[in-house]
Amino acid sequence: MLASVYRSNKKDEMYLYLVKKDDFSCVPEPLLKAFGQPQFAMQLNLAKRDKLSRVNINDVKQHLEQEGYFLQMPPVIHSNQAKLK
């Protein structure tokens, strides 16, 4: 399974995975608007991978099969104050 990966120009470290390169027809309009102008980052062959660095590969595959896209949110950054409590 191939996935085309796009980075958001509005939010750092937010990525959109698509089944078909440059076909955003399956992505809801409000999500595209919030995502901003997609910038092509890479194409991944998910069939040849066991894992991805920040997301569960099985979740990605499931969303791609069922919805045609997967949205990877930026990582949550914990503040120093939270560590002090």
C-alpha cells in the first residue's frame, strides 16, 4: 500500500496521508481549510514497513482503507510546569 504524505503549511509537524497522490476529494473541506496548502513531502510504501516514527502504522492503514486519508497531528509538548507537579 502506497501513501502520499503532505505537510501542512499552517501547523508544524502536521501531516496528511492520502491513498492517491494529489487526490484530496476524500478529505473533508473544513479539515483541508484548517490544514492549509498541502505540501508534498514523500511517498511511503506502507507494505514494506513494520512501524512509523510517531503514529501507529495499523491506524494509518485502517484510515487509508476506510476513509482514503489519515491526519497525523503534531506531537504534544509538555511544559516544564507539568513536570514539576
